[in-house]
Amino acid sequence: ARGAKGPVVDNVVQRLLGPLAMPTPMANFDGMYNQWGGIPPDTVGDVGPYHYVEQVNLGVKIFDKNGATVAGPYSFNDFFQGFGGVCESLNNGDPVVLYDQLADRWFLSQFAFTSQSGPTHQCIAVSTTGDPAGAYYRYDFLSAAVGFDDYPHYGVWPNAYYMTANRFNAPGFAGANVAYERAAMLAGDEARMVVYLVTNNGGALPTDLDGYAMPVLTDTNTIYYNTDPATGLVDAYKFMVNWSDPVVSTFTGPIPVVGVDPWESNICSAPREQCIPQPDTDANLEAIADRFMHRIAYRNFGDHESVVANFTVNASGTVPGVAGIRWMEFRNISTAPTVYQQGTFAPDDGLYRWMGSVAMDGQGNISLGYSASSEEEYPSIRYAGRLADDPLGELTQGEALMYQGTGSEDYPAAPRWGDYSSLNVDVDDCTFWYAQQYFAQTGLRNWRTRIG
């Protein structure tokens, strides 16, 4: 993202750290580690009434809320034993786990493919009850007969489970937008899907429902693409699915989100360049500043609808620069999405902050979890936040440390820190849970995860 006169200057940077008023974790325990040998972990999880379920590449583990193991760790394709096909025989990764609070069910997924020329399968398991350690209905969806649907992400919505993916080699590049028939999947019946493509664009996320208040448009999910950093262009698309007659479903847009301040996506010379520093190694980490980070979380407050979203940006106004996190709240979701507040969290302390996840509780308080690192400090897990009536555009409650790593990812050939992390809200609608990775000692691939 370059303006006509050079790097884009971020006009909404928060340089002050705040009063350090964020609460300390009520729970803080180790999640899974790299027993499968993969990189990156793609740490993700969600929370239900009695359990926390974590997924990484390439496994699943179920905890109680005190961090005790209930079941696992499993390889993800263990869920598909006896099912047949590539979902049973392969274990390719890109995991997502969601708790469907409207139905008290668990949704787990990863993709399966033999070639990046296609086909690509999405392997989805939906629990038959609210017990994540119990039985599951299993589905193998052929999302792309030709091409590779990479980086699949999902959102829970009343009429469907919505997915976005980056489709490569079909023959060009496009954003894939898919709706899966939620009601049928909850019943274990044969389920359909509806697919639309956005040519030459990607890095999108669907809207994921938080809380129990139903959205204004129960049959329409809004999907967001951060299209052009230099002009502050975020595009919204309205994905309406009619399961009575799927051919009359619609995918409309782009609808520019009103009021997004421009940002610089090149931390160094490119959004995906490895330029997050860490101690004890020359292997800098990849920023992944070219897409929205998991999740885009929606709430209906009755008098207004809100979504919160985030991605990594260059907060310095120079290239190279220091990474910070742009977070935003949009309103008028069902009509013309508009920025209500936005800020780039980048306190002036030399730390690079990236790989964020943001959510809002039932009172409108916002928390943001992320990784932080510098040449002097090992990658740590941190979080910041604001109260609903605090001044707009600022994480005014400051920052807290969830866990301090004591090592770096020393892998110059592929210095990947991860593709996402996961901040979620408990069923009490006021407790945030966060899952992120760290290193206990400097080394190759020996990542661990932490849940708080």
C-alpha cells in the first residue's frame, strides 16, 4: 500500500499505552504443542458452557475451563475414521473450531487436497449434542473441483455456516465465498452449499455471530474484503441464501465501508515479508499484513448492530516500519456499513504487535489479543482493551501480559509465526478467552500454545 508520495501515514495510531488497567487472566494454561511437526500452528479455539476446544495444525484437544484435559489430543482426521475419502486418509490442516451457541453444538473443520490444482475438500464435523467429546455428524464438501481453496474461515449465522477462502489455480486467483446448509448439518442430513467468487481479491472473512440476539437479516451474511489500503477501501458483500430455492440466492457488492482511514500494509517491502524481529536469531517472522485476522465478530444490541475486525499494519509512516494492529468497529451492518470507531494500537515502545484477534462482549466492551516481539523481547502473548463508554478509537484500558515466551522461531527457511489466533467470548457474554502460540526455547518448529 503506497500513496502517490510514498508510504501511507496512519492517522489513527494510538501511541500511548494507557493506564495498564486490564485485568489479569482468571485461567492461563498450556494448550497443544507441535507433536505433528507442522508449521505454522494456526492456533484457534472456542469456548462453550463447560469446555474449551482448541485446534492447531494438525490436531484437536478438549479441555474443561480449568485447563484439565477432557479428550485428545487427536489428529483431526481421527474424526473421520470409517467415513472414507480424503477426509479420512489425509490430514492437511488450516483448522477452524466454532461453538454454535444458537444450537449448543460444536463445529470443527480443516481442508483436504492431493494437489493445489484441485480438487479441494472441506472436512466438517458438527457435534450431535453440546458435548464436544461426544459423537459428530461428518461432512466432506467438494468446495473447488478445480483449484485450491486455501485459508478457509467460517462464521456461524442462523441460516448457514458461511466460509471464505483464497482460491488459487482455477486458473487465476479469486475469493471463494461459500454457504453450507446449517439446518441440515445440525440434523445430520445431506447438506447443500452455495458458492460465489470475487475475482482477483482475497483475504476476506465472513461475519461470525456472538451472543444470543439474532441478527437483523437472518438470511444474509456480510463478508468483508480489505481491498485497497492506500485509499482505505474495505468492501462489503451481502451473501443471501435461499435454501427453498438456492438458485435465487444473491451475492451483492462491493459496498464500500464508509469512513475507513487508509493504512500502510508493507511493514518492510511487502505485506507478507518476514520482518518481525525476535532475539537470538536472524530469522524474522512473517507479518501477514494482507488480510483480515480471525474473526469478524457481530453483535445485535437492539438499538444498533456492530462488528469488530482487525488486521496488521505499518504504524510508523515509513517503510520499513513497526507493526501495529488496526482495529475497527462498523455499524449500520444491514444497510450501509460505516466506521463507528477505529484505531491502530502501536504504543511507542519498540514492540511489534501483530497476529491479532478482536471481540466485543455483551456490554460493548472490546478486547484485542495479539503477539508482540522485538529484537530484545521474545514473542509474547498480550491483550489490550476498552470499556464501552471510553473515548472512541482508543484501547484506553491499556495492555496486559498473558504469557511471556522464552524463545524464538529459529527457522530461516520458513519463518512463519502463524496465520491466525482466536479471541472468543464465553456463554456468559462477558468473559474473553484467547488462544495464541509461543516458544519456550529458541528452536526449529518447537512451538507451543497457550490458552487464557
